[in-house]
Amino acid sequence: MDTTRRGNYESGADYVLEYGELRFTFNERDFTERVEQAAMKLGFVDHRLEDEEREDLVNLAVNGEVKDPGSELGQHVNECWDELAGPSDRSLVHWLRRLVFRGAWLDQRVKEGELEVVFDEEDHSFGYAQPDRDFELIELSPEPSWARVAYSRG
């Protein structure tokens, strides 16, 4: 493997996600924003969060639980825990981490020139194309929805 082309994502040293030989490190702001975006993509939240809500969401992603909720979001997580936990590969925690990791992996591949961000005029969405494969789009695996147990402010 060409290690100069396959670098690890790094924006700081506050949080670390590892998968196989990949080690991605994040500063607090980057990680927090990525976790919030992941929760929105999964349908678990449908709005920007307040500081305390974000803190509880980050605690969930990092620790796999919210021991001492500081917000209604943290309380909601604990109240709905049986529906959020599930098998490890189907839990909300797994998918939050997976989407944070996938986003950083994609960003690193763009930075290294392996992928380019492209805009689809038809459905008004962004995707990733491979320049060395005649700009073939990559297909990302679909993520489940947690809309049925979504958090909304009371």
C-alpha cells in the first residue's frame, strides 16, 4: 500500500477513531460537528443542537452511553435506549461512529486526489467521483433511519 497516498485523517488530537490500520484523529470542533451531522443524516435529530445537547450526543458517540444527561437529548437517549442499542452493528452508536469515520475517510481521499466532489444537477446532491476511473461515481452504503425514535425539543 502506498502510505503517502493513504494517509490518516488528522484535524487535531482530542478524539481518535481507529479501524484496521487507519487511525483518524479529530479536534473537538471537527468531531462534534461530524457527530451532529451524522445524527442528522440518520434522522435521529432534525435540527441544529444546543451546546448541552451536542455534548450529550458526543458522549454517546465516544462512550456508547449518556451516564449523566445534561440535556433533554441525553434524557431521550436513555428513555429510548432499548430501541437505540440493538445489535452492535445496528446500534445508533455504531452508525454515528461509522458515519464520522466514513466522512473523514472521504475527506482524506479528496485531499489526496483519489476522489473529487461532484454535483448532480438532476437531484441537486453531491457525490464522490474517481478521477482515475473516468469520474465514475462511488456508491456509499445506505444508512438506517432512526426517525421513529428521533429526538425533538419538547
